Amino acid sequence: MAKLLEVDHLSKVFSLGNILSRVRITAVDNVSFDIKPAEIFALAGESGCGKTTAARIVLGFEEATSGTIIHNGKKGSKNKKVWFTEGIQAIFQDPFATFNPLRTVDNYFFETLYNYKLARNRQAAIETINQKLKEVGLSYEEFAGRYPNEFSGGQLQRISIARALLTDPTLLIADEPVSMVDASLRMSIVNLFKKLRERLGVSVLYITHDLATAYYVSDRIGIMFRGNLVEMGPVEKVLMEPKHPYTKLLRESIPEADPTKRWKEAVTLAELEHEEYLRIGCKFAGRCPLVMDICKQEIPPEIYVDDVLVKCYKYAGY
């Protein structure tokens, strides 16, 4: 099947500190993945793993240090971001930060349609807006003339998605789109992505730390850790039969529901971010229960096990 988006050996290096003590952090380290038409692909991992940086590079918000991105058969470059990002729209984490509280929400919709020359007049614009709002379960009458604070977080995130649909994109990049939405409404947003994929043939790059929603919505998933893509494959195989020790740790960090107990503390992973980014060899070696000497010396190779890519010496015959 043809690929809508190809990310090939993508890297991003940031320099931290001053001239006298500068440290280079590789936020995205030689990452490769692709997204097919009408596919939902998740990039998952804990905070600071590099998934959002990778998405920002795809959107053109950050410049890659190295690597290539091909969208719709067109290769991106530093000087050709305009056509490269055509057909790509973003949906961000905080819907309230997306809209100016002093402007009515419908202003953004009219502005987008007029800027892209997608409507001849106001009536045509209203018809297009209403059509896109219906795709997300809303109507023009419900939101016309209203300000952002007059909507719930869930409604405003649906409005953000409708706005992204105005230009008929082929790829939506959704960065933690349900993390700031009430828990009772999260599945309605996640279901919406599945519906758009089925009805409109839209592909989605779904950025998340939430394995439950990633499992529910995604066709394939890539697990990132400290800038590295450590495991990737069909979501059922990766999350139900995890191979990399880090993926197993992520699975185990999800508390099981117990109606007789109250969960008092959030599950957190070790605060070793800076040290892990600078580590030679496998970035996960400091936490891994199966660590070997070679893990601390050399970067693990990419190995395919049962259609799943996994970067781990455990599967390299050691």
C-alpha cells in the first residue's frame, strides 16, 4: 500500500547551557516510521520521550538536524515547507489555548475559509462550517457568536477538530488531544478520530502517553523512549505481547481497577531523564531488569520479531 507520510532516520539535537558548559541532547534519535492512507498511527511514551518533537518537525514547527520527511510523495526541505505541509493539520493538547478568549470562535472558521479562498461568500462559508461541525457532532447554530469560555473542554476540542477539517486534510496530527478533556468525554473524542478515518479516509498521527486510548484508536503504534523508537508494529501485538522491556514497564505502570481501593498516588517512572538522554548504548539500560554489558556499550540493532520492530539485544542472540 502507498505511504501517505514517510519519516526516515529523523534526528533533532538541542544544545543546552551556556558557551562554557554546553550539553547536546538528542531529543529525536534516528527515528523512522510511516503512515498509510486512512490509518491511525500512535507515537506513545512517557513525557520527554521525543514524540512531540517528532510531530513538530513533521508540522514544520521545528527543523530536523538530519533525516528526511516525505509527504504525499513530496520530499520536505528547509525551503519548501509550504507545499510540504499542505494537507496536514494539527490538533493540540489544550483546546482553550487554541482560541483567543476575546474572539468569538466562529471568527477563526471564517478567517480560515477566506484565507484559503475556500468560500465565495458568507453564506457559502456558513454551509461549509456547518458541514464540518456536523462531522464532529455539532452544528453552526450551537457555536455561532459564542466565545471559547462558553464551551466545555470536550466541545472546544471537537470545534478544534472541525476547524482542522476545513481544508480537507489527508493527515491530522493530534498531540495529546484528550489529556485535558474530562475523563468521561475522552472516549467520545477518540471515537471521533476513528469515525473520521472511516468516513473521510483521514489518517491520524496520534501522540499520547495514554496506552489505553492508543490501544483503542490505533492501527499501529511506535513506542518511544529518550528519543529512540524502541518498538513498533500492530497495536494488538505491541501492547498485548510487548517485547521490549520498556514497553513491558509501561504496561505494568497502568494500575488495575479495584473498586475496593482508592488510588492515591500517580504512577511515575524514575526521574533519570537527563542521564538517560546522555547514556551511551541503550537508553533504557539503567532501568532494564534484563540489562547486559553490551547494552551499556552499543546501540541495539533494529530486529523484526513476529512483524514487530524491536530495538533490544535480547532478540539479537546475546
